[in-house]
Amino acid sequence: MESIRPPSACCAPAAPADHSIRPLPAPADTPETTRMVALPGGEFLMGAEDADGFPADGEGPVRAVRVSPFLVDACAVRNDEYAAFVAGTGYVTDTERLGWSYVFAGFLPAALRRDAPRPPETPWWCAVAGAAWNRPAGPGSDLDGLGDHPVVHVSWYDAAAYASWAGKRLPTEAEWEYAARGGLEQARYPWGDELDPDGEYRCNIWRGTFPTRNTAADGYRGTAPVDAFAPNGYGLYNTSGNVWEWCADRWRTEHGTDAGPAGPARVIRGGSHLCHASYCNRYRVAARTANTPDSSTGHTGFRCVRDAG
Ligand SMILES: [Cu+2]
């Protein structure tokens, strides 16, 4: 078993790579899936060169990138949508197959928290046996009251399988960022340059002192409903904060035609309810990191896209 840890695994701990490719479920006849927004595409300025950003992540250089017209989910995929997929296909997630997932220590009962192995670099994550998309805080937990929250504890493969069933696909990283920016050019966040404009909370991130005290001033300690907070200019919700979102692209930190071969890790975007400026600051709209495609955590979900026309 080979252990692969991508760069900048800050708040996204990587599981050992151990995956056998399985066929994707066929598209459902009439999938009950979330509302999509049609975007015209075109050229936009991708990336950032923020002074307090992470150049080593390949956030820059700022470059003009063209995307074709496409449709994008207004919201991340919800638990009740993922449940319909599982019920309709019998799909078994990687997390269930491998038997464990990463849960943030602060969300666990004391006994589970005490006994779970933790990655030394990110000791706030516990590898919890039995944690899965439908048991997000491990054995004994369930999805009561979380139907409209984003599905989490899904690997890249689990996200791609859902997308295939829904007749959709995962976004390219360029599509994701173009959509997340909501039409604003080179803004720091999907709504502008201020984190909390006029004191208004616009996203679900860690408020307080990471990782010991989350004041939940923005209303949420864990995940929020997928349509919490005001949407961006394109009508997309929670492209910053709440949960990281899987993209189709393999991870690389160089861009352009001479970028060289990419590794197995896949890009994740948007940051999560656990991101805090003091530690990771990756809820900026240009921020990026990656995880291995079989990894799953309590703060990573996804949204889907579809080609226009
Ligand atoms: Cu983070």
C-alpha cells in the first residue's frame, strides 16, 4: 500500500491510495438532482498572486483562461440527493468499502476521539472506523436534520460515480473557478474583496481560534445547508467555505503546456467550515489544494456540471 500525501494537505488529510477502478453507474432515467445554472463561458482571469496566499500551491500566475458554455449545480450535492443515488443504484462508497474516514476531532464523542488514529501533521483529524457519508460523525451518527447539507465523506471516485448517474460530470478546475467567481474579475472572494462586508457573514468558515475554539459566529460549527448565505453573482451558493469540492483535474502546481506530468491527486477547491486565516486561508476564491482520489473527509463534497446544449 502506497501512501501519497499531496502538497498543502493542510486541512485535507490524505488516505493511503488503495483503489481498484470500478465501472461508473449508468445515467439515471430521471435523476432528481439539484437546480443548474447555465453559464455563457468565455475568457476569465484565473488564479491569484495574493501577498498572503500560497504561491507554492500554484495559485498563480494570474492567466487568461477560456471555458466553453456549461451548466453548473447552484449548490453542492446534498445528502438527500446522494441518498437517492445510493438507493437507486446500490452503490457502495469507497469510505464504506475501506471502512473508515477522517472526522474532525471536535465533532466526535469523547470515546471515539480518544481511540482514533490521527495524522501527526494534522492531529485535529481522526481516522474513524465506520464513518461514512450516512454516518458523518462515525458509528451512532446519522443524517437526521442534514438532508439539505452537502454530502461529505465521499472520495473523488464516489463523487464521479454520482455525477455519472446524474448525467453530469465533475467540473474542470477552470470551470469551477470561473463559476465560483460569479463574474467578478480578480476579486478575493466570490462576493468581493472583504471577508465580511459591512459585518455580514457570507460563508461558513472557522471563526475564532483554530483548531480549539470555533465561535460559530457565522451560524455554523459544522456544515451548513447547501443554500445557506447569499449566492454569488451567478447564483451559486457556498463556493467559498462549507465544504471543499472535488474537481476533475489532477493536481499540479505549474500551469500551461510545459506543466509536466501530474500525479494521482485530484484538485479540491473552495475551502471548508474548518478553514481559518491563521492556518490555511484557502477560502479565497483562487485558493486550491488536492487530495488523493480515494481519500474522504468530513469537509469535502462536490457539485456537478454538464456541457451546454
Ligand atoms: Cu483550509
